[in-house]
Amino acid sequence: MKINFIGPAYPYRGGLATIIETLARLFVRRGNEVTINTFSLQYPRLLFPGKSQFRSGPKPDDLTIVREVSTVNPLTWWRVGRKLKREAPDLVVLKYWTPLMAPCFGSICRLARRNGHTRVVVHLDNITPHEPHFYDRLLNRYFLSGCDGFVYMSEAVHTDLRTYRPDAPALFSPHPLFDTYGEPLERTEACRLLGLDESVGYVMFFGYIRDYKGLDVLLEAWALLRSEGKMQGRKLLVVGEVYGDDNKYHELIERLELKDEVVFHNAFVPDDEVARWFSVADLVALPYKSATQSGVTQVAYWFDVPMVVTRVGGLEEMVPDDVVGALADCNPRSVADAIERCYEGNNLERYREGVRREKKRFSWESTADRIEELLSMTAPR
């Protein structure tokens, strides 16, 4: 087949770009002709809360990546949509994670599908954003109505989809493993590279830091544990770039008297350094206040690290309680109890074994199969 992907890819960084590039490589290996149409401009600087949208390093030489889509310039939507209509790929695969992309993606899809041949399949991260706006439903309706089929990664997203397209072809495939970060390091070496004390055990919060991810809940949970004389010989690792104002977290750490208990690495972690952090962690904590699914769980699965997650969105589907870690409600007491439970007896090692078993169900091949399967469920117009 001739396939075009639309969404983040090199030089843009982050998990969304990793997903598109990994799926593109898989479809190339299956004998398809694949092009990625990525952004000339993804977010205007004013709308991007982080320090940089870009990653360093050379462009992948095994992928065809064309930068030609500006999310704020409708002329590029028209040009790309008209080009896809003319070139008539069999399949366009889009990554959708925020209604802000709806005007751009929806316009391109509608133009491309006018050739009566090209079909559009969407790999859905989110429909309802974690930080909602009054215009979300209008934008979602515009985009989702112009697509042929959907792959969703959690039942929460499937439920959202049904409110817009109750009869649309849709198939489930869980978030695949992030297996692109190399192999685990010896813990001693990882601690040396990061300047960490290897005699200390570490509970890690990892990834972009935004309000809905509940870092404040985790800090308050840690303060509870320390006030009760627990977690001796252990510290909290906070690793990731803060989106927004980081002062509130530093002020909270100060107020809770946790300055000596928290290692705060407020920076984006390049792909080649991810393995270091996961190789030192005893477990990963995701105290999210809302969620659909999380790429962080899939990195933890790859590195065989147990998890504590809250019972929100699709996280409960991805992290079976007392199998690969512990589930908690989104409040400091429950999160603290879940962390403590992980350290009881031989639970950490038992959970690591559970991670090794469970991660076999998170396959890139399965995701690609579901995308192809949707073609058999839809007909060219």
C-alpha cells in the first residue's frame, strides 16, 4: 500500500513522534511505501508551555519525513490536502491528541478523501483533553466526522468517541511498549552517570509535569510517609520538564520540608538518557488526576519497573492491581499506602515478574494489524 502518516515526527520530540516513527518503520518493513507529513510549525511559541518542541540529532535516514503542515496556516492545509487527493494514497493515518489540531487535520482529511479512494484512520490518544475548553466539542465534531475509522487505546477514549461517532468502525489496541530507549543499565553505572547515591532507593515521577498529573498529590503522599517514619533510605525522584510555573512545586517541597527527600530534575530527558533513570528506580509513581492512558507506563513496562497508578481513565486497564504494582485513589493517603505496599515483603520482585509477563500484550504488530483491519471494515467512497 501507499501510506501517509500525519502528525509529529522528527525534528519534533516526545512520545507522539516516537509512536508515528515506530509505526511508519513497521509498515515499511511490511512492504509498504510510507511518507510522514509532519509540521513546519506545530505550536506557536505563545501556545507551547515547555522550553523546546525539538530534539537534537540527525534526521532518521530510514524514513521519508516531509515538513509541510502548519497548524496555524490554512494555506498549508489546502496544499497538503490537495496533494494527498492527487497522489491518492491507500491510507492516511493520523495521530490525534488535542482538539487544537482539529481544524488543520479535519481540513486535510476532507480534501484527501475527495478522490474516492483514500481512507483515513485515526490513532486516538485523547478526545476530551485533560484541561478542557468550551470549544472542544465543536472542534472534535469537525475532525471526527471526516474520518473513516479509529484505533483507541483505552475504554475511556472509546466512550468519548461514541458520543460523536456511535457507529464508526473502531478497534481497540492498547498503547504499545516504548521499546526505543535501549536496554537497562547496571544500577551502579546508572547511578554514577546521574550522580545519584546507589545506596538509596528511588521512587520516580517521570515525564512532562502538568497539573493533571498530580505531582502535588505525590509530594503530599511522600510527606505523610516521612512523618510516619517510613521510606527510610529512600528518596523521591521527580524527572521531567515542568509545563508552566515550577515555583508552586518548589514552594510545596519547601512547605512540606522535603528538600532533602526530593531530587528534582526539571528538564526534558533525551531518548538516549531515559534508560539511566528507569535503571535506578525501584518503582514509578503516576498519581494522575485524569488520564486516558500513559506512555510512561509503557516505558516502565519496557524496563521492568513496577508502578503505582491512580484509578483514573485507562490506567487501571494497563496496570493490574497487585500484579505489576499497586492502584490508588487520587489522594495523598491512598497514594502513600500504595507506595508502602510495594515495599512490603518481596512485592517489588513479585511485581517485576508480573511486569515481564504483562508486557507481552503491548505489541506494535497488534496496533499495525488493527489499522489494516479497519481498511477491511470501510469502503472507498
